[in-house]
Amino acid sequence: MQRRFERLRNWIGSSHPLQLETWTRTLLIHYHFHCSDRARIELHGTASPMLQVLTPTSFKGQGRIRIHASSVFGVVRSPGSHASSYIESRTPESLVDIGADCAFNNQLVLIAEGAAIRFGARCLVGPEVFVSDSNSHDLRIPHRRQPDPRPQDVEIGDDVFIGARAVILKGVRIGAGSVVAAGAVVTPRLQAPPRSIIAGNPARIVGEVGDDHDPS
């Protein structure tokens, strides 16, 4: 065993760093996908759809995970490219629905727990973004170990940009063309019309995206 370990260590030490990095990431991608609930994934959008996963991503749950084949998960040259994103449609009634040409950065978390999370087309999502259609637990003290009894749909429109580490909670509606600032905590039931600029904790609408507007 010791000799095998030494051979492995020597092989790693003599490998080109970029090649070894690619092999490691590829192995992790296959591991997480192999351990996923793959039967829940519904691909659509092309004659022969293929899931585009560039960094490790787990797909879990008992519900539906509907993905347009043009959407991409993971950015290789970005922090967290070896850490897993996590997408779960937790209950049989749950839905995660992702439209065409969306791009998700690394360490994404999407958890639908009895309602739905829907992304429109061409959304851009930064690293470490968290989206959930529930509170994860019933907030009443005697029932806090139980699931949220009232999950609510999350609707994210076309062409929405979501910055790094944003948190989007149940019942939120974000209109087409909007921007969610990095670190924003979008609290339950916020309704943002198209082209809104959303920022803060708790988040609020702080402006509007114009045709040539730089939200910064």
C-alpha cells in the first residue's frame, strides 16, 4: 500500500499542473453526476440534448428538474471550480425549471421544496448564489423541526443578472432585465418589476436599468 501511495504521489508530482487540474475536475464532475438523481432531469431544447456541466454539480430530489440544453453550469476559471453546486427538487410536487442560454457560476444552490423555482432565458448568475422556494423549516417554535408548510414559487424573468452571494427567498418575483446586486438578501414576497435594480439586506428596489445604464 505504501508503495502504491508513493507511485501515485510521484505521478502527481510529475504531472503538468493544468493537466492534473483538468483530470481532477473531470473526475469530480463525473462523481457528483453519478451520485445524482439523474432520472429527475428533463433536458429539452435541441434534437439531441446534452447537459452542459463544466464544474461539479449534484442534482437531487423526488420532483422535476427541467433544463434547457443550451444552459451551462459552472465556470472553470472562477473560484470554487472544484466545489459542488447543488440543485434539488426535494418533494414530488417540486419543480426547478431553467430556461434557454442561462449561465450559472460555481457553488450554486437551488432548492425547491414543494413549489417551484423558475429561471427565464439568458439569466447570468454569479458564484455562491442561493435560491429557495421555502423557509426550509416551519418557523413556528413548536413545529420548527418540520418542513415549511407554505412554500411559494420563485420567478426570475428573462435576462436577469444575479451577483455573487445573493440570496433569493420564497415568493420572490424578479422581472425581466433586472439586476440583483452582489450580497443582496431578497426577502420573501418581494415583487420587482422589469429592469429593477435590487440591492441590500433586506433587499429593496434602488433603481432602474436603462438601455445604456451601468447599475454600479
